[in-house]
Amino acid sequence: MAGTRYSLLLVPRPSYPPPVASFPEPILHVDADSFFVAVERLRRPELRDRPVLVGGNGPRSVVAAASYEARRHGARSAMPMVMAKRLCPAAVVVAPDHGEYRRVSEELMEVLAGVTSRIEPISIDEAFLDLTGVDRSGGAVAIAEWLRRLVQERVGVTVSVGIAATKLVAKMASRDAKPGGLLLVRAGTEAEFMHPKPVRALWGVGEATLARLEELGIRTIGDLAGFPRATLVRRLGEGLGGVLWDRAHAVDESAVEADMRMRSISVEETYPTDLLGDDAVDRALVAHAVELTRRLREAGVAGGTITVKVRFGDFMTVSRSHTPTRPVVTTTEVLGEGRRLLAAVDRQGRGVRLLGIAGSALVPADAPRQLALGDDDRGSVDDAIVRVRDRFGSDAVSRASEVHPPIPKSDPSVYSNDDRRSPDAPR
């Protein structure tokens, strides 16, 4: 069999001798099952076995996570909450608590890091592990089973695990193992496992790419693997066609990057009614910049790149990014970058449905920074503002410079990351 599903094995907890062993399938992809819902159930046991939707309850809110009970009725993440409640009227709607999700995520990653130092978190609730050089009794399957039980005991959530020779196949295996399962794809059987699957199951195939592949008569991963590579590259380009063809043949040379640092920190909000006019949009940006700065300082990092994301009422989504000459860490710096990026978005009088700002390419906040002429140290001011707001509320104090200065003209150094129609836009 290409894929083998295992039930829970009673494997004794292994000891930790010096790392010497290796496995033909050394890569684990560990993915928490409906993570936001699982965290909410830790705090509210009465939600167990009930359909749960995590997200806002407003008319324009979207589902952040859906329990498996809700999914059986057709509800899913990224779906408008109104639609999800229509499909599953018995569902309990719970407002998200991202601070608690981050805390539980840290516990989860600590448990995974106890197995191997070669761990690559790729989101708040999933990570790749490389078992190369790890010596444990029973091989990769026994380690994965033990790890699942350990996460359940110490964190209180369930995880699904895919085991394979590559990251690509391990991630696909963990998806098939959900919820709460384990799937091993033995080395040499990847084609048998992958080729019957629809081509949209392949990493890197989104809606637009799927439509182009279907125009070529490609429906399954096997169809893609059998398609002439040269023709695919000519139609889609080497960067996409060549990569997808390689993936359809299970070619994936990417290594597990042992990096426990956060990739990015973001703040965004979908509004009950579209924001109209520069003043309304700027006020929202100020609030987001203040919150992003608070989260950056709480995490002890600075943003090497700042990104602003805007979604209009017609679901067209635009993002703009800029990498300043030095990482930003104060509200003044973050807000200044945000305003310049927002000015580079051609809004044409359209209402803003969603606004977000993010910091990425994160570096330690205490890393040396080159001061520019006229700089002053705003960090202590930020600290004081945060303390006042924590005690008296978010509206207790603001800088004068944070309130309604004119939005500057477009900055030619700003580049476009993404001008596209959102996948959840009405068709």
C-alpha cells in the first residue's frame, strides 16, 4: 500500500541516546486538528462534540475555523459567517482569541522541539520535523505515535501526522490523516499515493492555476505527471510549469529549515460597513499600527519589511510592501511606513472592506540599528503609551502625530506584492 493508516500504538516512551540513526522516511508534518476550535474547547469543555465556528458574528465576518462537526454540514474556514450559520444553524459561534492561540502554539512547538532540533514551524499550528540522525526505538512511526500522545497529554490538542521522504509528500499525507490520524507514505511509493489525487491537491495549485491546468485537460496529479514537461513550461513558464511538473513526480529537494523564529506579525480587520474617505481609512490604519507595534514589542522583534493590505467592497485585494533601510520598531516608524504604503494604493474613491498591516523579515528588537540624522529614541515613549493603554484602555492616550496628518504622495520605492481578486469573492 502506498499510504498506510495506523491506529494508536501502545509504544513505550523512548529514551534519548545520542543521535545516530536515520530512516528512509525521515520527514514528519505535524498539523493540529481544527486548532482554534481545540483551544476554545480547552477553556470551554461544554463545546466538545458540538458544532463550533470561530470568528466574528457580524454580517460581513468570515469563519476563522470550523469544528469537524460543523464541517459535516458544509461549513469551512474562510467562508462568510452568514453562510456557515445558514448551513449549520446549530453551531456555536465563538469570538477568536489570538493571544491564547499564540500561547498554546508556543506550548505545541516546545513539545515538538523536544523530539529534534530540526523543526520548521510553517504556521501557528503546524510544523515539519526532520528525524535524520535521531535514534528512537521503533522507527519513525513509533516516534510519531509517541509524539501524538505527548501533545495530547501536555498541550491538550490532537494532531495529525504525515510521514514521508520529502516535505511535499509528508504535508499531503497529514491532510489525508485528519483528524487525529497518522499516515506513512513509504519511500518509492509516492506515485501510487499522489497520482490518483485531484491536481488541486498539489502544493502550489490555486484557483487561477487550476483553471489553466484544466484547460490543458489536466485533472489529476497523474495527468500532470504524464504531461510533456516542455509543453507545460512553454504554457506556464519554468517558474510555475517546471516546479509543478517536478512536484507531480514527488521531486522536492527543500530541506527542513530549523528556524523557530516567527515569520511575520500582522493586524487586520474586516469592517461591518466599508470605510469611506481618507480620514476613516487613516484612523483605522493608526489603530492597526499601534496594535502591530505593541505585538512587535511584546515579541521582542522589529519589522524588516512592512506590508499594507487593502480589500475593497468588490473583493479586489491589493497589498503593498516596503523594506526600509533599517528595521522599524516604534509606532511612529510603523505608522509612517503604513501611510506611505497606503498612499501607493489607488483607491479611486472605493470603500475599504478590509484593512491590514504586517511586519515580516523580523529581527531582534535589540539588534544594533543605524540611526539617521534627526532620529530620536521613541521606544521609551511607546513603552509608556502601552502601559497607559493597558491600564486605562486603548483610547486613553495618543500622540498628536498619530492623528490625521495628510496621507503622503505615492512612494516609487513601494512595490506590489499582490493585486488579485480574493478566492472568496462572489463569482
